[in-house]
Amino acid sequence: MMWNWSFAWHILPTILHGMVITIEATILGMLLALVLGLFWAGLLLLPNRWIFWSTHGITEFIRDTPLLIQLFFCYYVLPEIGITIPALLTGITVLGINYSAYTAEVYRAGLQNIPRGQWDAAKALNFTTWQTFTRIILPQAIPPIVPAMGNNLIAMFKDTPLLSTITVMEMLDRAMIIGDKTFRYLEPLTMVGILFLIISLMASALIGFTQRKILVRR
Amino acid sequence: MNHKASIEFANIHKSYQRTVVLENLNLTVAPGEHVVIIGPSGSGKSTILRLLMTLEKPDSGEILIEGESVWHTTRDGRNVDASPAHIRRMRGKVGMVFQHFNLFPHLRVLQNITEAPIRVMGMPRSQAVRRATDLLDRVGLADKAEAWPAELSGGQKQRVAIARALALQPRIMLFDEITSALDPEIAGQVLQLVLDLAKQTEMTMLFVTHQMRFARQIADRVLFFDRGRIIENGTPEQVLDHPQQPRTREFLNNVFQAS
Ligand SMILES: Nc1ncnc2c1ncn2[C@@H]1O[C@H](COP(=O)(O)OP(=O)(O)OP(=O)(O)O)[C@@H](O)[C@H]1O
Ligand SMILES: [Mg+2]
């Protein structure tokens, strides 16, 4: 089987359309993971054993069950109990919740690296706990964890093909449909692979650049 | 109860897990008084200051600031836990300078000082900046307003920390071994600054220090602390020159030998 340029050119718009959905799912999923992960990490800081252990249990459960099963459960089981969510929204939400368990760990490591003296000084200056967290602790905790968050972003991006299993028309899904219709899999699958590679490399470069910028400012 | 006292500890108990740090501590400090606390490592000196700053909560007993309980209020004639708002109001009367400065590394020197007046007191930014600039001038760092804390020497950092605490105009200032992390020469300069400040204000001040010369110069009263108890309490001459307790004599001998 030979590479057919005109066929590749012909299917490019369809695959690019799928790429938009892939990127959309990644960005929205990551936003959810960043917010929810911070929420978990915040709960883990509270001096309440009950909150600590339930939060710990939730994130542990999320991490110890496969993403694919979480997707299937939310897309195929929830409708049986009357909760029907569109495929893309399900995919984004499950990705976000799944990755929030990992971002929570990253936040936690970042927060633990802030010396107790910073909390003491903020309290002595009579900042509220919320002000201390948002204005004193987080701005110090976040720059060092940018690379780890970036790795999560790229990992999530590479997990998005899983969404094709719940009928989300992302890149892989479209490539497979083209293949099934034309019996040519070489071009669509190669193109999808190359697009994943290009975007991952660009994201890595962007993260590296952000990190250097942060380091220079310090 | 003596409502003239600036600070009053009544039957304070404090332990961490299994370590009993303070047992039945009673202590009264008059308004404007400068009290120096000395004593061996681990005797509970920092704990006293941290309790006053509300960084720690006592297990039992009362801490009063200007006659008002920090942790309790009376409602319907009963002693109940104070609201967070009450505790914050009491906390606002106290300021603290730490051994390791604890400047906020992500804020420039000026912002380190203005942040609390703006966010906590709701002071207009322009006024906060004016006050911070004045304070920086007073601690001799007028030219460092736009520097990052990482660009300062230890002595300069501690000056900024002092200015930062002063910006909230507390009634009581606490100094916990503020020169222990500094070279002797730099330490001397910072202590001279504190001496000058102490002369210019009517704040009540508590110091934990190992610098006996400084203690002599600044103290109205010296407390010698051992294992969570005050075992000597008097003027600098009484405690430093004519200690009554063998434990105090032993401690002072060690300190003077070390310095
Ligand atoms: N957060 C904590 N958890 C457990 N134990 C603590 C804690 N803080 C202090 N301690 C213990 O309480 C005791 C008194 O500590 P504190 O810091 O008040 O002593 P100190 O007199 O200031 O000593 P130093 O001169 O070394 O600063 C020590 O035995 C210390 O180990
Ligand atoms: Mg101490």
C-alpha cells in the first residue's frame, strides 16, 4: 500500500475538525482538573481528620480505577438511572475529574514546600485564611509545579482518543470512520499520529518557555 | 482583674502531643513595658510569644490583652468561645517579628509592607504606600522599596520584617530571637534599630533574645524561663547581675562563656 497524497489532502479537513474537538476536550478537561484538584488539595490542608480521610478516599478511588471504565460507567450506566449527559460533555467531565486526582497530588506537593513561617507571618499580619491561601501561599506554590501540571496536560491530551469509545467525534474516531468507509487506514491514522506528536511537542516547548520566564522573574 | 495590664496570662497550660510546654503560667505585663525573656532552648519562650500572637491556642487558662480575653467572650453570663471576628480583632493588637524574617518572597519589599494595611485594614493604596515609604526610611532602607526579598542581606530582610509589622500599628510587638540568624556585627545594627524604635513609641514589647547586652539596654524587666516556668523575674540588674536561683546562674555562665 502506497501513501496517497491526494487522498490525504482530501481527508485533512475532517481530521482537523476532529482535532478541534480533541483540543477543546483537553483544554476544558484540564481547566476542570486544575480547579477541582486545587479544591481537593485545599480540603486536605484543613485540620479536620474526617474531611482529610474522605477527600483522600475519593482521590484514591479515582486514581485506582481505569479511566476507560469511568467513561463507560458515566456514558452507559448513568442513563439507566435517568442521568443522560451528551457524549462530549461526559468525556470532558470524566477526564477533568480523573485528572483532578493527579493535579491534587501536584498541588499538595507544592503547598507542602511552603515553609510554616509563611503561614505564621500571614496570620501575624491578620490576613484571613482565604487571603493567606490566595495571596501568600498559592502564588509561591504554583510556579514550581508548572512543569508537573504541564506533564498532566500532555498526558490528558494523549488520553483523549479514549473518548472515541463513547462516540465523541474526536480525531481518532474520525480517522477510523474514514478508514472503515474507504478501507484505507494508512493515511488517516498516520496523520492523527503526526498531529498528536506536533501538538505534544508544541505544548512541551510552551511549558518550558513558561517555566524559564517564571525562573527569570524570581 | 487588673484592667490596666497590657498583657495577662492566667493559669495558661499548653502542651504539644505528649510534651507539656507551659504549666499554670501566670504573667502580667504593664502598658509600654519592655520585657525580655531568657532561658535555655526548649523552655517554652517562643511558645509564649506564639500564644500571644494567636498562632497557638492555649489548652486552658485565659490570655487577656488590654483586659479583654482573646479566646473567650461572655454571653448570657457564661464564658463561651469567642467568634473568629473577635479573635481577629484581638490579633490586630499584636505584631510579631520572627527569627527567620518570613518575608513574602513573591512580593517586592514595598508590597511586603503595604499588603496587610491594604487587605486587612482597608487602607487606600496611596496612604499605605506613603506609610510604607516612611517606615522603610526609618529602618534605613528607603532605596530598597522595589527590590525583591531575595536581593537583600539577612540584616536588610529583618529590617523590612520590622517595618512590615509596624505598618499595622500594633499595641504590642513581639520579637522572637530576631538576630539569631545574623552575623554578630549585623545583629548589633538591627538591635540598635530596635532600641531606637523602642524609645520612640509607647508600644508594649516582648523580646526573646540571647543577647545579654541588648537585654540590659532595652529591658524594664527580665524573666528567666526554665521548663515552662518563670523561675526568676526582676530588673536586668537583679536577674542578670544578682541571680537568686542556681539554675539562672548556670545558664548565664554558659551564655557569657559562649559569647
Ligand atoms: N509545633 C510543635 N509540635 C511539637 N512540639 C513543639 C512544637 N513547637 C514547640 N514544641 C516543643 O515545645 C517545647 C518548647 O518550645 P519553644 O519553641 O517554645 O522553646 P524555646 O524556648 O523558644 O526554645 P529555643 O530557644 O530553642 O527557640 C520544645 O520542647 C519543643 O520541642
Ligand atoms: Mg524559640
